[in-house]
Amino acid sequence: MRSAVRLLTGCLIAALPGVVLANGGGAMPSPSMSMPRVESPQEKARDAYNDGVRYVKKADKAQEAAAHADDAGRKDKALKEAHEAYAAALGKFRDAVQLDATLAEAWNYYGYTSRKLGSYDDALAAYGKALSLKPGYPDALEYRGEAYLGLNRIDEAKQSYLDLYAGNRQLAGRLLAAMKGWSAAQRSGGTTAAGLDELDKWIQEREQIAGQTASLTRAGTAASWR
């Protein structure tokens, strides 16, 4: 009887959670005690990239608000908010490419935020890296064209437009609009170089060609339905 009691007591002790057995073993950890999964560098890079994109959206919104501000105080406040958000975004994209140097999208936004902060050479280097990883990347081509404008490298901006026009008419149109706006800003700032006249003429020609091509495309599509 006494042996039976000892046996029953031993079984009850062994059944208790967390009781260390005499042979040095221990209770198996519960699911809540398991170690969290460690993210890979690529996953961390993607997280940093997504955080950066959120900052970019915030910065773009603030910059647009500055452009439409009706007084100097609001304009300055919005511009400061945009600058801070672009700087925060750049930090996130820098983290992303350090974690995963093959992430073309992060390099592209690295260039975008660098350009917004006035670092055009850094922007061009980042766009070049994005395009080396993803040849013909339309967004990088368009952004790089705007960076060329900021450095007065007009011929290269024109070539960016032509490269885009062959594959992405929508982004080509955006770059052409940026070129048009840049020329107008130069003139409003007092610049009257002959190069601006040449650029404006080129822009008008490209607009006409784009319009004619669009008309032909619409006509061809309509004919195909007859």
C-alpha cells in the first residue's frame, strides 16, 4: 500500500508543469515561452523601405500645402515640415539599402529624397544604382531627369524624356511638364539665356509629337473596333 502511495505521488509530481525531473530534464516550454522569429536583413530592409515611403507621402503633402499656402507663415511651416519628413525618409531608405543593397525601389527613393533635400549628386548616384539593378526602371528615369534639371544638365534631361517616351508615356509627360515648369521658374528668376529659348522650342515640339501620336493611337483603336 505504501509503495502504491509513493508511486501515485511520483506520477502527480511528474504531471505538474515546470517541475524539473531527477534525471536533469525539464518541462517543455509552452508556446508563449518560445523565442520570437528573427527577421532576415531583407525583411528588415523592406520594413525600413515602407517606413520611408510613409514619410515621403507626408513630406509630399506638406510640400504641396506650402505651394498653395496663402501667407508666408503657413508656407514656412509647411516647408519645414516637408524638409523634416524628407530627411526622416532618407534615413529610412539609407537603412534599407544598407540592409539589402539589391533593393532597387529603395535606391530610387534614396535618390528622390536626396534630390528633394538639394543633394543632386547623391540623387544621381542613387538613381544610377537603381537603374543598374533594374534597367529601364521608369520611375528612376523620370526622377533622374528632374535631377538633371536641377544641375542645369539640359541635354541629359532631354535624353531622359526620350528614354521614357519609348516605354512609359505617362511618366514622360510628367517629366516634360517638370521641364516646362523649370524653364518658367528660371525665367521668373531673371534668367534669359539662349538655352532656355532652345529648351522651350524643344518642349513645344515634343508636346506636338506627343499629341499627334496620341491622336493616331486613338484613331487606330477606334478603327480596330469597326
